[in-house]
Amino acid sequence: MVREFPTLRQQQELNWAALQSFRTLAGRVLDDFQKQYGLKSNQLALEMSKDDLSTDQPASEELQQALTDLENINAHLFSIEVLMEKIFDVRVPETIEDKFKELAGELAPDPLNPDRLRLNRLLHQTPDLPDKNQT
């Protein structure tokens, strides 16, 4: 990801897109479960505590906890989204973007670079390294 999106702006956009997809999916799962049970997780907890005769109580408690956790995840994702909006307000000069590109090349070098391929071949021929094919 660093090699393919080496600038600050590209990293911002990539993280924003990932955050949006995560929020969308988590929100949809929560909504579907709430529609399926027709209750918010707090109401679901009250209903389950009233219905102590249920033979499926451990599964219900597990579902209740999962829905509560999912609500918390969604709240945290919303907070992250607000912070990301602040990050998008930051504009950096081209020299900073160039430094991002330079360091991205160092952090995530091209695996198909001829020098890197030669080095990998040499490393795989080194006798003190275990061969993958030997058992």
C-alpha cells in the first residue's frame, strides 16, 4: 500500500475509503440485526432479562454482547471519521509530498526491481539458510 500510494494525500484518501467501507458494513450489519429482532440492543437486553425461561439464553446473551460491541465499534468509527476530516484540512507543500514518495520507496521497495531480484536469488542460494523444499 505504501508503494502504490506514496503521497500524504493518497494515504489520506485510502484510509478514508477504508474507514467508510468499514463503517458502512458495520452499520448495515447492526441495522439488519436490530430489524431482525425489532429492538435496539438496550431493549433487547431488557427483553432477554425478562425471559429467563428461555433455553437459548447463553446464545441470546452472546448476541446481545455482540450487538453492544458493534454499537461501540460504530461509535468509535464515527469518532475516527471526525478526526480524519480534520486531517483532510491539512495541506502540505510539494516538498513534503516528495519526501513522502522518497521514503515510501525506501519503506516498500519494488519487489520486481532487478537489484532486489538478484539479491533474493543470492539469499536463496546461501547454504546457511534452510531450503524451503527440504523437510
